[in-house]
Amino acid sequence: MADLSCFATKDRADEGVILPVKIKGTKIPLAVKVYGSDSDAVIEHDKEKIRKLGLGKKGKNEVDEDAVEELLEHQDDDYVVRIGGLYSYDWKKKKTVDDPVILFGKELKNDEESYRFLIEKMPSIKEWIKEQSDDRDNFLG
């Protein structure tokens, strides 16, 4: 019998995985719970973007410029939807620790406001989040 369960990534994409952050070779004392691009939340977010543009509607040959502007104003939503938590990370111990996550004197919580603050102040983390979310190897059982 060939059990393929360990190759099924969907459930773990929905649950999210906690990954230590390393950007351009630099170890950041942060771990992020990342949801996979195959997760229900990310898929629904992507579908909603298409709905807002009106794509796929019968008789619709043009893209709604107001919808495009709205999507451009909310680009960070593409990253926020992939974040499920922020944790301090000890690279020597190779595990999360109970220390608070601080950025410019502000303690980051596990909420949308903190996720937005993080990606606003550390734009390079957007690329990292998207890469990790898209990498199905991160969600192997």
C-alpha cells in the first residue's frame, strides 16, 4: 500500500506553520506562522480580488478602474492574509521563545494591526512571506 498522506499539504496550509525568518541570509529573531497559498483563506482572498474586478462576468469587457485602485490601495492584504502569528525566535535554541516581539518600541501582537505594522516597516518581509506561503515543501506532513 502506498500511503501518500505525508505529501498532502492542504491541511497544513490551512493550519499554518511556524517558520523562522531569514532574509537575504540574515537571521531575524522572529518566527511567523504562515498560511499556505493553498489554504482556504488565501484562495478565498484571491477569488474576492477577481470578483472585485468583475472578471468573468458575462458582457463585461472592461476592468473597473475604481476596483483596480481599491486593490492597489489594499495590496498589503495579500500578505496579511498569509500571517497567523508572530513569535520571538531564538536561533541558537532553534525554537520560539516567550519574549515579546518589539518593533520601534511597539509590542507586536497576533492581530491584523501588528501584521500591517510589521510589513509596513519591514517591506522585505513581504517577499519572504509570499515565498514561504508558495513553497509547498513547508507544508509537507
